Amino acid sequence: DAKTTQPNSMESNEEEPVHLPCNHSTISGTDYIHWYRQLPSQGPEYVIHGLTSNVNNRMASLAIAEDRKSSTLILHRATLRDAAVYYCIPRRNAGNMLTFGGGTRLMVKP
Amino acid sequence: EPEVTQTPSHQVTQMGQEVILRCVPISNHLYFYWYRQILGQKVEFLVSFYNNEISEKSEIFDDQFSVERPDGSNFTLKIRSTKLEDSAMYFCASSEFGAGGANIQYFGAGTRLSVL
């Protein structure tokens, strides 16, 4: 599996945009980039995924670098409920498992 | 919205005892998973299950562990003889599709297993 590098923690103010970076320089050409988050005392929750193009959904946007060696999860307006650990996970095209790293702990200040 | 449910939310057991953790995956999903998270550590994959067979397992999933889909709705994880180091949150997940980009996994809230 491709290795990922994410900041251990980030802080944001409520109502402001947040950009969560992830480096995955060893990603293979067929690996999708998935993002999950884990709210306190809960199971992981799917956020978004993409392959090459930028993606938007109701939760977030995903910006993927042209060389695919990095990606950025964008929360357009952070709320207190977005305080969580965010995981960037390159997914192999074969195999079912998700490999979680340490993720980025996002703290949102009111 | 459909969700994965896990019972019990907290299980306390004595070392050496058998425990069964239960999960009800989302009804139209075909792929099932167990993960665990020791307090303060990463979420770790244990096993995936499809078509009544284990499709992948990690090194953690040794002979002490087994999984079963006893009926059309439940998916269970059994630990035969619990050890202190089995204390962790255990998460069940399910997905409609298998490998690749479409494999979006939906997780339950977890069962906290405490081995005394």
C-alpha cells in the first residue's frame, strides 16, 4: 500500500474553510484516494474519494494534484461537528482492506 | 439512512473467556469487515468476508479469531480465549462493492471490549 504523510494536527476557526493536506508520493496509477474521518468515540466515516479529477460532495471537496502525489481535503465552512481525525487512504484496486495511518486531528474553535 | 449496528456497545470479560461480538451490516451489502482500535492507536484491519468466506485477513487475525454469518442479517466476530491485549474497540463495517474505488465502507459505532 502507498504510504501517506499527514500533519498530526490542525486548528481551524468555526465557519472558516479548512484545507487538510496529504502526501502519497508512492501511490500507483490505479489507486483511488479515499478520505475517512473519525469523530470522538465513533467509528470511521466515509467522506469522499477520487482518482484523478477533483471531486465535490455534500460533505467536502477533494483536490488531487496533477501528478497524484498529493491531495487536499477541503471543508468549505468548518463547524464544531467537524472536529475529528481525518484519514487519507490510497486504495488498491484489488483487495478490500482499508489501511489507516495516524491521520490529522482537526480542532475547530468557536 | 441505513446504518451498521453493533452489539453490545461494551463487553467486559475475564481473560481466557470466549466472546462473540455481533454486527448487523447494511441490508443490501455483500462485503463485511472487522477492524480494531487499541486505545490511542491506529485503526487496524482484521478480516474481510464475502460469499461466506474470508477474502482477506491480517496477521492479527490468528487462530483465536473466527468470523461467521450465521443467518441473513448478522455477522459475528468470535475470540476463543481472550487475552489482555485483545482489549480494544472493535468496529464492524460493510460495503456494497468489493475492491477498488467503489468500495466505500460503512462502519458501526463499535464494541468496546475490556479483558480483565
